[in-house]
Amino acid sequence: MYRTGLAMEAANLTEGQRSTRVIRRRFGNTHVTDVRVSRTDSRKLGKVAGRYITIEGNPTDHAVSLLLQKALERLLPRDGLILAAGLGNPDIARDSLGSRTVRLLHGGTGKRALAAMETDVYSNTGIETVRMVRGVAAELNVRCVLAIDALACHDPLKIGRTVQVSDAGIQPGSGVCENVPPLNNSFVGVPVVAVGVPMVSELAGLTGNPMHKGYLTAPPNEAELAQVWAEVIAGAINALTGI
């Protein structure tokens, strides 16, 4: 199985899934894939059971921003305090999406209030990301955690042109095979909605050579892509917390 953080790719790359539901829609040049991974197919796909909404398109296209906002609105609670957690390493461009995003958020003035934190990475803090988020979430008594992180994908053409929103939580460090606890409802104690953008791809997805599985590649404009997507994601979140 090729490594990918995208449920839509996992569903395409895995044959014989029995009960996973995939719905595809097109809005102009923007494509939306809604994957509902069943408990039956969870292990086969390598994805936690839940809903994964993927939006493919140019991040500067207004349709992408609007569809992302609608996807978040479906999965986030309608009121209460939401903790936005920016995951990843802010010192590495391809892993800085989470940090860049939370720096652009405001507290919100509507029914949804917002708190934000940057977690950094274990090698810098000495604290596992999931334990840090769980501690802050418990202290603030939040309704939901909104985790933002970079993902890995199989198809390099999806780098910087795809965003995934999921109610299944996220596995920090899964793109580089780090063995850490999952950031999900069971571990944190509240629902975890994850937003991720593929910033790296397996080299095998580019060359077609199975021997290249496990090697990751990133585009030269990774810093620019991370910043553009941070602005798009933050804009969608700010729009929802201002209502």
C-alpha cells in the first residue's frame, strides 16, 4: 500500500472495499470527493472510520475557499469553544502549515469562540503533540479540537492543490512514519476535526517505481504553497467563528 494521508487516494488505491461510500461532485474547475470510511474497511484502507471531505482546485479560486468553509461548517459544532491546534514544525516550510494557519486566526465574536495554539514537534519541545493538545483542551473545556497539519499524498499532482477535512482526527507525524498516539476523540476526550493539505509525495508516485516507496519529495515553492493554504484555511475558520 502506498503512503497517503488522503482517504480519496486510499479508496482509489485499494481494491475490494465493500462498504466505503465515495461521492464525487464537480463545481467548475473544483472537485469535491466525500469519502465515508466504514469500520469494516478502516483497516484495509489504513484510515480511521469517519468522514473525509476532499476539495481539489487552485487555492486562490474563491470556490475552494467557499467549499472549505461549508465542509468545516458541516463537521464543527455550532457553538462553544473550539481549540485550533497548529501541528508540525514551523521551521520547515513543508511542515509549517499548521503554525502559519493559527497565526492568522482571531478569537471569534459569534456563537463559536476560538482559542489557538502551536504545538511544534517533539524534538523541539520534548512533549508529544497529542498530550499537549489534550492537556490544553481539558484545561479550557473546549467543545472540539480543530487540528491543522501537512499531509503526504501518493499523486504528486495533488501537492498544494488539495485540502482534506475529516471528523476522524489525525495521526501526527504519519507522513514520516512517526509512531505517536492518534489525535482523536478517544484520546483527547472531545471531537477532533482535522484539516490537512498534502505538501509532500512519495517518490514512487512520481516515478512509478515501487522501490521508491518511503522516499518523499516536495516542490521547490513549498513555502509559498504553505502560506497560500494557511491564508485560505484561516479565512474559512475566521468566517465561521465570526458568525
